[in-house]
Amino acid sequence: MDVKFRDGQLVRKGDILFIIDPAPYKTELARARAAYAQAKAKQDLALLDLSRGKKLIGTHAISQRDYDVLNNAARESKAAREIAEAEVESARLSESYTRITAPVTGRISRAELTVGNLVAAGIDSPVLASIVALDPLYVAFNADERTYLNYIDKLSNKDKPEVLVGLADEKDYPHKAILHSVDNHLSTETGTIRMRALLDNPSSRLLPGLQARVRLQASKSYTAVLIDQTLIRTDQDRRYVLVVGNNDKVEYRPLELGNRQGELIVVKKGLNKGDRVISGGAQLVSPGETVVVSKDESPSSKSREGNKSS
């Protein structure tokens, strides 16, 4: 056996990895082809005899039994030729297996057998080497029931949720993956469900088995107005804030809120970039009153790039 790669090398699909001595297999292929040629010659002769027999039986020159013998010989020769043809195909496949190629693109392990070793076929034969595909990679993680319910509908959408990935030596989540699949049951022991994301890895730097942190994104980045949650007031079942509008008059603004981002919360409707939210003394003023404004540098109402994330 000859080894055609280096341990740990990146290999491409179709690359030759091992070559097993093809000599005995080529000999067997030649024998099978010769047997096929012999069987075909016998079939040709049997068909010729049958053709002659058809003419002779029409003139009663041979008996029906003699004609049946010729017909049976032709059928047997056809079966023998088909068996020989199958033997040729089997020998051809065996000879092709002497060149073992990579079934996928990836990084190959060390060769378990070295040059000159004997290799036997069968279920008990040793593993020659293993290949792991590196691009793309699957990132597997567990999510709780609430996260599953939030994201399962988005799996059927064309624009699937992003999964941000960070390794142990990296800050934040520099790698972007796409949520690929969700398991078919929730674990009763952990209360979580298995999910998988697909991560492009063109540099092949990342390897299977590495530990990673993930953050599941509900949507792509977008511009949003965020407000400190302490500034939001409640009016029966409504959420609202007081803002300073034109001519420094107090305005009542009902809010439609989104996800929380730390101490801030996304405002879907009710506030625009640059609105002046009253952060102090709001209980002392009413809508329509004129106020004197003093600037507050706290992030009470800001427009920023935000993400919905779990």
C-alpha cells in the first residue's frame, strides 16, 4: 500500500489518498474479460445453430426435440454471457478500489497504516484514515423552550435568523452563522432543545470539537430608538413618556415597545431620533404646559444600531 498524503493535510474531494497494489486485481479483470469473450463466442454459435434449426424444422428436416435442444442451448449461452459480463463489472470495480480517494473536502487524520502494510477487505478491516469537513461547519447548541417558540416560525422563512459565534480566545461574537435546523423533541431532563447553525469556514481555521459561545439573533441589525426603562410611565394598560415638543411644550406620547437591550428598551412607535424625553420632574408637569429645559446627558432616548437577541 502507498500513502499519497501528509498527516493533517487539507484534501479535496476526489484526491487520491491510498493506492493498493493493483496487480492481482488487474489480473482478475483480464481473466474475467477473457471469460466474457469465451461466453459471447459460445452464445454467437448457439444463436447461429438456432437460426439454422428454424429453417430446418420448417422443412421437417429435424425433429421438434432437436429444435428444442438448440433453443435451450441458445438460452443457456445467453445466461452464461450475462454472468460473465457481471464478473467483468465486479472485477473492474475491485480494480478501481485500489485507488482510494477522498469522499469530501476537509482535513485528514494521520494514516493508520503505513507504506508496505497489507490491507484486507471486510467489516473487520482497520480504518485507514478519517476526514472531517471544515467548510461549512455545524455549530450545535441547546436552547430553552421559550427561545425555541420565539424562533421556530423563522426557520421556514427565506431570511433565517443569524447566530453569532465566539471562541474561547475571542471577544464578543465575531463569526456569523445561520440557524440551520432544530431537533424534533425537547429534552425532558434539561428542558432544552438541540439546534444547529451553519458557519462558513473558508480559512479552515476552526475545527470540529472547539468550544464556542453563541448568541441567537432575532433579526438583522437595524436603526432603532432605545429609551431607559425607568422613564416609561403607565396609564392603565398603556405605556407612555412625556417629551418636550415645539415651543418647549410638554407632549404625551404613547409607546409601542420592543425587546429589552440591557437597561434600555426598543421603542417601535411613539418616539423619533432627537426627541427630548423628560427624565426629571415629570410628575410635576402635565401635557400642554411650557417648561424650561435642562439637558440630561444620560442615554434616556437615543438612536442606535440595535439587535433583537435572546
